Amino acid sequence: MVALVVDSPAKVNALHAKAMALGGKDEGAAGPRGDSGFYAGYFRDLDGNKVNAFCMS
């Protein structure tokens, strides 16, 4: 899995939405994970690679 760190939840949302618009497969909608400030979205790219976009908010 590839992980991409960004600096805001808005960028996680935008990256996940763009991946979906371009044909990626949803592997976990963008949103908070747990209660430690971890915010992430997961998807598979067109080659089947799992990608995580995240930030610490």
C-alpha cells in the first residue's frame, strides 16, 4: 500500500473524490479513524494498487 500524507482533511477528501471520479475503487471513504486525529481515505487505483491519503488533524 502507498500512503500519501497531506496537510488537511479537505485535501484528503479532494484526493479521494478525484480518485473516484477517475475510476478508482473505494476501499474506505474519507473520514476520521479512531479518536487520535487520524483522518484518512482509501482507494485502489486503476492498476489495483491500494492507496491511502491521510493527515493528522
